[in-house]
Amino acid sequence: MEKKFTIISNWKMYFDVNEELNFSTINYDNLIKLSNPQNRIILCPSFLTLSSIKELFKDTNIFIGAQNCSKHSKGSFTGQILIESLNKLSIKYCLIGHSETRQEFKETDNDITQKFSKLIDFGISPILCIGETLEMYTKNKTLELLTEQLHKIFKVIENSYSKLNHLEILIAYEPVWSIGSGIIPELNHLENIFSWLYKNFSNLKNKVNFTLLYGGSVNADNIKQLKNISHINGFLIGKSSLDFQEFEKIVKYDI
């Protein structure tokens, strides 16, 4: 059976508003060509251009996701983004738990679990980022940490099954020490991690629509190895996705 991949382009804060719009318009046709039944493309621009880029790619095969959201409902939460607003913009995906937001904003697993639950309530697919630090990796405690990060998520899934209604859950394993470093884990480590993730999500009490992604220094040079890892069905890509020629090579590489 031919593998299908979900490729998420996380723009982070590399572009200003004009650069985001220029990138989208200049590469509009080629981005649409890249997105096909074998390769689903999800773009995650900044909040300032989220609505404009969603409108630009309306009625195309390009999907748009948000880079984060608030765990709160309406209220006095200055500078935060309401999940209900994402829903009204017809945003279908949202990143949560990225290591950068965990570090910068001191997000806890409880915070991320609340976001996960609220996204499900509004019919938005969470793209949940998980991953260990270099210290945890060198101490062979990766699975211990991932178990901790996923423990409450599994409970939400099992308790919210009636709300899921086949909503896709995306899990992005991103080793913190690999993001932006140019280094990826050994392939046998990735095989073990993704087999473990696949087993755990497959063994949930109720069947769940889930997709497993890898993120962390993905580029055109290592994509061949990564696409051949069992149970990896997509990638969360940062800076490399903003060089269109590089991004095109990553997406188009055929295993």
C-alpha cells in the first residue's frame, strides 16, 4: 500500500506580514500542485495573516492551520487567541504543545490538555507536539517523558469519543534537541518511538483517526531516510519549508 504523507509548514516568526503574503502569492500555483492525494499540505502562518491566507487558498487543496491557541474561553486574557475565533474562520488545524511555546510561555501538560479538549469541542484537529530534551534522550528516558505528556491526552480522547466524530488527531514527535540543530535521531530510535506511538493510539478503548508526524531538522538530504520509517505518515517542518525549492524536494521525494 502506497504511503500518504501530511506535510505541515510551520512558519513560526520567520516572515513579517508582507513576506508571508508575498510567499503565498508567489508560490500559490506551485503549492497547489504539491498538494495531492499522496501529499496533503497544511500551512501555519502567523495570526496576522491567518485570515488573509485562508481566504487566498479558499477552494483549493491547501489547508490552513493556526500556530497556537488559548486554553481559555472568552474573557480578560490579553494577547491570547480564542479557539472559537479559529472555528469561525473555518481553520481546521491548530498546533499545540510545541517545545518553543512550552519553553517560552512555560506551558504545562495540563495547559496543553485543556487546549486539546477545547479544540475537539470546536471540531478543530489538534496537532499535538511532544518530545524530549537532550538530557532525557541521553538518559534513555524518552518513553517515560512521552508517556507523561500523553497520559491526560489519552484520557481526554477516551472521555470525548462521542465528540470526536472521526475528527483527526495529529501527533508530532519533535525531539527538542533536534529542532533547528540539523541533527536527527538515529533511525532505530525513530522506529522504536513511532512503533510505540502507533501501538498506544491503536490500542485506545475506542478507535481514533490519528496521524503520526515527525518534526526536527527535516530537510531534502534526510527525507529519504525519514519517509521510510514505519508509521511516520507526515512531517512538521519549520524553516526548511520557507525555502520553496527545498520544501518542494521534501514533498516530492518518492519512496
